[in-house]
Amino acid sequence: MRNLLILGAGTAGTMIANKLRRRLDRDDWQITIVDQDDRHHYQPGYLFLPFGTYTEKQVVRSRHTFLPDGVDFVVAEVDRIDPEASSVALTDGRSLAYDYLVIATGTTPRPDQTPGMLGPEWRKSIFDFYTLEGSKALAEALKDFDHGRLVVHVTEMPIKCPVAPLEFAFLAESYLRERGIRDRVELTYVTPLPGAFTKPAASEHLGSMLDERKISLESDFMVESIDNEKKALVSYDEREVPFDLLVTVPLNMGADFVARSGMGDELNYVPVDKHTLQSKKYANVFAVGDAGDIPASKAGSVAHFAVEIFVDNFLELIGGRPMTGSFDGHANCFIESGDGKGLLIDFNYDTEPLPGKFPLPKVGPLDLLKESRANHVGKLAFRHIYWNVLLPGRPVPLPTHMSMAGKVTTSTNQEK
Amino acid sequence: MPVTTIDGHEIHVDDEGFMTVYDEWSEDLGKTLAAQIGIDMTDEHWQAIRFLRSDFTAQGETPTLRRVSVTGGIPTKRLFQLFPKKPAKKMAYVAGLPKPQGCV
């Protein structure tokens, strides 16, 4: 009997358990999945909680209901991995041996890493929306907020769902307008990047959307600390951005047990081959989803496409054949822009987000890098697809590899 | 890829002037590149640049600011003083390495 051990029953881990349980012989393969609790969060839903679009019940379900028969679900905390011995020690003293290990423990916001973030103003005037608790607390704070400086802030890249803070800014702007108090609020978007987003064409387009909405952009801002008395963000180059309400995305880091096991980089991400997700150091270890260090967006769509490649590769590997699948970094993200509209971006390691139609050339029905109602409807519909199609590992009718079909390229926005 | 001549050295650079061929760099050239962006190299500057060069050889990519601070042992605050305003970009420029990958 061989053992596949999966750490993390989130998006990537759950999909892998479902897909591989169907394809691995039950007499030969045991599959065990470990997570520290039994609550699976639909994290994209956090964005909507502060505006009352979603309720908590719509974004949290039991992890075990998404796991198939024949997969052992262990609720425990991981102490450390011993990759030389191929075993994982849990904090309750148990130890799990594996033949193959998948690290799928994602990335976590760490407000403790920025001096002053967890100070007296935390959850009073400083909020995050990358946790359920933070998002719920922010919903209450927003209701009471009727004038002043609202600052949306990104601490450091990479963060999961890199478009989410922009979406939050767009939705907040629309929300304030609906409440008739937009003119009483000064909105600022603060980012460590040189512009609104990471890739040139998208950064320009999203930057002009900030302009249109009179949201000022404070770029190249590397936060050093938060001054709770002055209520201001302070950067390493000694700029200050004052706030009455701060919505921050804290530093994101991989799991601490990865660091304790000596398997992480400076942000606890596991160094892996960007095309196979196999550990650069241990041939029987993979990191799938946000837990690895691949230069792709940390996002559910990336985890989904990567899982498709991983599963086929894994079957080749255990069959003694070379792995032939190659992940291209494909990401596909809806971006809420307020007023019931949204954008869609589709990109990979080599091609930046471009305008055009998706998934079919000319027909769409979705527009790329352009606001439309269909994209907003798509984003909302995705929650159902996530729970009912994606997590159970059923086929999603989207190409795993990014396709250039439908994309409009010009010489100026070709990736260099 | 454009080719340019700096201080008698012929080097390959990208559109923004970042060197693209690792072995075309030398410390002399680094000093000249630094002077072009108004930086007078001290031992502390060199400590950062040497870390960037050796880390690039090991990892195959230009280290992030966090990596220079955590792994290279130079506090971020100090990097902002040594290479004002845009330390990640300026260090890569002086070290003759590709522009740091913004993130994704």
C-alpha cells in the first residue's frame, strides 16, 4: 500500500483528493488529507461581505462534505515535515508517513509582520478583508463610516488574489456613491507597485479606472510601520498617508511549518519547478496552489489549472514514466468594478492580460479587460461553480492552458 | 536587445538600461552604473550588490527587497538609505542584473 499525503484541504488540496481518488486504485493507494479545521472558506466571497452582498453562510462550508469516500481526513495541525524520512509530524504527537507529499497549505495574511498593524487601532480603524473575521468587522465599520479618509492598502507583493484590493476600492467607491456620501470621502489606493497593477496593459487600464473614480494612487509605497496615534501609514522612505479608515492587505506568507521544516524561501513558499510544481529538492514532494513559489498569481484559478496538470503528471510519475504536462501559469480572474459591472483578465507566465473576447474569439460572451455586466454575473455565478463543480473535481469547460484565441495583440502591449 | 557602450565596455541592455548578460558586468562597470544614477559606492553598497550577484547565480533571478533583507542580512530601512526611492530597481541596475520581476 502506498500513501499520498496532502497537507491542506483548501482549493488545491480538495481538488487533488477528489481527482486522484477516482484515478488511483484503492487497493494500492491510501490518500490522507490534513487540515487544522473543518471549515472550507470560499475566499473570493470575503470581498462582498463588507458591502452586504454575501452572508457568512454563503462562504463557509464543511471541508469533509467535499472530500470523497476513501480519503482519510485528519483534523490536526502540522508541526513539521521530515523530508529525508518522508514523514510529517503533527502537533498532537502523531506522525504520518508518505510516499508522496503534496503541500497545499496556501498563503495567509500576517498582520503581525508590520509594526503597528496589530496595535490599538486594529479592528477599530484598521481592517483587513482577507479573513472572515476581518471582513465581517469591516462590514460593521463601513456602515458607520460617513466621511473622512478611506485608504485601501497593499503591504507587499505577492498577495493572494492580487486584484482584490483594487476591486475593494472600486466597490467602496460605488457603495459610497449609492449612499450619497462619495463627496465626503477622500479615497486613496496605496501600493508597493509602481502602478495600479503588475502587468503593463492591465496596470494602465486599471490605473485609468482609478482616475475616473477620483481615487488617488500612492505608488512605490513600501510600508515600514503604522502610526496608531497619528493614524497614518509610514513608508521606509518616510512618506506618510493618514487615514480615518484603513483597509489593508497584510503581508502574505506561507505556513510556518514550511519554515520550521527548512523547506521554504524567505516568505515560507516552497521552491518548485514552475512547470511541474515538483519540489526543487525532493522528488516526492509537490507544492500546489498558493503554497509554492511559482511566478504566477496566487489565486484559485491558478490552483485549478495547476491541479489539472499535476494530476496527469502524478499518474505518469508513479507509473515510472516522465512527466509530460507543463503548467503555463494560466490565470483567469474576474475583477469587480462596481455598479454591477466587472472585467475579466486571462493571462499566463509569458502573456500579460490583453483585451479581447473569452472564451470564444469574437463571440465571447465575456469581454477581456473591459467592464461589462456579463463579467459581474460571471463572478457571482462562480461561487456555485466553485462549490458544485470545481471542488468536487468535476470537469470545468475552460482550457487548462491559456489560449491566444480571442485576444487582441498590438506591438505595444506584447510582453517583452 | 540594444547594445550600448559605457566606459569603453560594450554591453547588452534592455529598453530601460538594465544589463541582460550576466558576464558582461564587472565591479568597475558597476561603479560607473552607480554614478549614472547618482550613487557613490561604499563598502555597504558593495555588500548589497555582491549579495545580489551571488544570489542571482544560485536562484536564477534577481532577488526581491525582502530577500536582500532576510537572506542578505541588510535591513530594508538601510537599503532605502543606500539606494534611495527605488532600492530594488536601483540595486539590480548597478549589479547588472535583469529588472526585478514585479510581482504577479
